[in-house]
Amino acid sequence: MEVLMLSERNPYAVPVLLAWITSVLAIGAGEKTLKDFFLPIPPRCPLVGKGVWGGANVLPRDVCNGLEDKKLEKWCYWDGSIVKGPDGKYHMFASRWTQAVHHSRGWRVESKGIHAVSDHFLGPYRDTGLLWPQWRNGQGHNVMGLIMDDGRYAAVTSECTDGEVFAAHNPEGPFEYLGRIQVDYNGFHSGQVRYNGGSRNMSNVMILLRPTDGRYMLVPRQCSILISDRGITGPYRVLSYAVYSTMLEMPKYRIEDPTIWYSDGLYHMVVNCWDGDISFHMTSEDGIHDWRYRGLAMNSRKAMIFRYTNGVVNAWKTVQRPTAFVENGHLRAFNFSVIDSGKGGDGPNDNHGSKIVVVPIDTEGFSQYIRKLVEREHAEIDATRPPEPWRSCDLREGVGGHTGFDPRFDTFWVHVAPAKGGDPAEAGRFVYREARGATSFTGIVMSQDITPHPPVSGLMFRAELKEGSPFVMVTIHPQQGIRLAYRSVSSGMIRHLSGPHDLAPYWFRLVHRDRQTEVYFASSGHRFWQKLAVVPVSFAGKFFAGFWARAPREGDKPVLARFKKPDLHMFGNPPLNRIFAHTIPQVIPVSGQLPLEFEYEAAASLRIKILLRDVSR
């Protein structure tokens, strides 16, 4: 067992240490993690031990690897993400500050965004100057770059700035101000995105153009997930708390520097615990839900990853900002911001400094490792039946459906093939349980982009498990957005209504009461429901509530739909002290008047307390 020690000044040492010991046990003896796929670094030029800055712990070293000021005459470098250009060159977007100031003043006050270029992904990178000298004299930190959906290049800054995007047609610029990143907090606290409880800048911003659906994904320091359907500046809708918040294997404090990428059919994230410079690896099928802990990415206390092919090891004292470089859809390397001393030891005009180091990855080995993990996990999920009292059936012959269940995340996996003929509202896979009387059913339709042909999926109430029976169904369609279909009487006409044109994930709610069915949708799980319709569909006695999915059209291959957090409640059976929905707005009007509505059930007298807080300052 590997025991990972924390700094003695860390007040969270005991719980974090216990969590990390648990993580080693959970991964299993002898099973690899990302840290096992770093390759020895092939020197780009002979190792140098004299005439360069740095303590004995980082000498001799390859000053041609990554980006550095060899003699520390001008700059200390930090951050850095690599983008390969159409010319075959490798472009690094990074930050720098004068070495004549202490490290803490450097990144807080003096940091500026810069571009560097190399003929090889390992370096040497040549500093070509400021990215946006016309804006705040080039100010920028946590600088990263990416290629946008229109082919332009984007450079992003945060931490010492609010969170801004610059764009250029060429990776070498000129970069023009595109805009400040906009955020739709979606019922979440602004502290999930910004410093100081939400009142200050965004930090550690990483943005990925998602290859599975073409949307932009933003992950800030807090490691929450934000998605934009409307371009790189947003608005980004907050969809989660910190993805590691429920992971017993990880510390919950002093986490920063997320890096995100997509490879081998998974979204990946690596985060760093700055007290100890230990990094952790997580993956998700859709980049939003069900993040899995995959083990250590790097432990700088035992960091043999800075090992050259000749066996020489550089023991960098500070190792931060791990950033993935993906080429042709495969993880190729990581770059790190490193200091030969602690941050407090990197003073002005001394022999200590910072640079960016690039370390290659065993691309093929890592790819095979991930694919085998995924194959094994998918097989286990498909072989696991949903818990009682859930049942499944195909609502038409030829659907060829199958239902699996992931007990770790309480997620339903519904496979369904296209059926021929008839109304598609009758041709799907139904995962259901029984209900009676006044009933509320909510659930999440998860991101639909993990199969080549995204499914049509949603929630359904149904009188009987046969064609032609009355039903109400709210779905989200990959091209048409939110849709409502219902049949009021047996063998009657199916009617359709359209809702917002949006993409999953979405929360849906069906409520049967007063001889009708109410249909709601929401973009978060915070009970702020928007009413889509009230339809004249009523069920006498027993009926069925559940999840439904179908292939989008005839001729498609089988597809996969996923659902989470089913909540079925028959009002009064038993009565609950619970708020089901409310209309509390995210923005308080200037008048200060708030007309509010609550839907609740009470087993006894219920007191509702509303606390409003201004987080804009």
C-alpha cells in the first residue's frame, strides 16, 4: 500500500490521508493508474548542469524541453497548453512575469499572456511575445488555448482577470478581444464558479470544445461542470457541483488546476491538490454525470515522471498546473508548471525560477488500458438488472430493447433498436413501476451524445403496457428539443406539442392529479420547474410511470439512453414534509417584490423559511 503524506500545516491531514488510503484499496492491488503511463523524457538537447538557473535538485536538465528562460535573465513561465497548428508546428499558450519579482507578486500582479512555438511537442518553445498587448498591457494568467468550432484559435485568461476570451485566425495572432465569459448559474451558488464565495474572478478556467456534441464545456477551479450551447463566451449553464464532491477516495480541500480532455470514448479530468502537489484522475461517459475516480495521476513526492531516457531525474520542488495535450484524438503528453524551490523560495533576482516541462505519455498503452476498463464496466452494467420494483418492456415488437443498471451511480442504461412502422411514440423501451392516484414522477434525461445516433428519451405515464393505450410522454429530441406527446383515450389520436429547442441533460416532471396531467421541465435539480403544458389525460386505478427511449428514426443502429434520480411519489402515501417545486427567481427584481409559489406536501404543520442573499458584490 502506498501512503501519501500531507504537509504538516494541513489541518485536514487525517481525513484526507484516510481517504487516500481508501483510494488505493478501491483501485485494487497492482492495477495501473495514469501515473504509470508517463514515459521517460527524451532530451531535445544535451543535459546542462552549469550556467543555468536552479538548485542541484533540477540539475543537470534539458533546457530545450518545454519553455524556459535558460539563464533567468528576464522571465519566469507558468501555465501552458499546447495546440497543434495546420503548419505542423506546436503552439503553446502560457503566462510569464519578470523574474525581478517574487513568485507571489508575479502571478498575482505581473502575469501576462504569451504565445510560444516549437517544431516538436516537447520543445524547445520560442517565446514570440504577448497575446493581447492592446488589452490591459497583456495582463493574463491561467492562460490556455484551443481551436474553436469555426476554426479560429481562442486564448483564455482568468485568475488575475475576470475570465475573458480572445480569438485569432492564426495561432500566432493577432488576438482580438472576443468577450467576457458569461455564466447562467442555473440555481447554483456563484461560488461554484468564482473566487471568494462568488464575488471575485473566475479561476483556473479550462474550456473544451466537446467532440461528441459540438458544445463548449468549461471547468473552473471548483471543478463544477458548465456547458454552453451558444458559443465559447457562453452563457455557460452550471450543471453540477464539484465532480469529486461524493468521491470518498479524494480530498475535498485545496483542489485546483483541473485539466479536461476527450479520448478513447471518455471525458477525462485531472485535478491537483496543491498541498503536496498530488494529482488525481477521473472520467465520465458524457463529461457531465457519473464521474468515476481512476486513481493517482501524479505524486510529486515520488515524481519519477521527470526522468530522462538516460536515467537522470529532476526533482522539481513545486509541480502544478498539469495540462493534457491531445493529438489526433489521443492523449500525447502532459505539461507542468514547475519551480526548483517552494513558491516562497522563488524570490526576485535569485537563482530560483519557474518553467513549463512537457512529459510524454505512452499513448497506445493508456488507450488500451482505458478501453479495457470501459469494456469491463459496460459489460457489468448491462448484466445488472434495475432494482425492484422496476420492470422493463418493449412497447412494440422489433425494438430489441435491453435495460442495464449502474448501481454505483443509480443510473439506468436503456438500449433500444429502431422498430419499423406505426407511430414512433409507440415504438420504444419502457422502464417502469406501478403508480396509483395523485402521483408525481421526476427524473433526469442524461446527455444523449455517447452513441453515434442520439436517442429520443424522456418520462412517460401510461395506462397499460400495450399499443393504443392512453399515455403522456415528455421527451428531449436530439434535433427538435423538448417535445410532448399524449393520447387521451384508448386508440385515440396522438397529439404533439413543442417546447424549447435545447439539448440534454434535462430534468422532467409529470404530475397526475385532478383528472389531468401536468408536464414540467427544468435545467437543474433545484425544483425551479417550468410548466410545459397541462393535458387532459387521466388514469383510473393503477397506471405505469417510468423512463422511455427509442431510436431516432428507422434504419439507425441500436442506441443507448441513460436516466438518473427517479423520484416517484404518490401524494399522501405516505404524506411527506417536502417542497416539490417553487418559483424563486435567480435574479431579484429592482422593485424587491417577489411573487412566489410553492408546491409542497405536509404531514404536519410546515414552516417555509426563505433566505435571500445578494451575491453580486
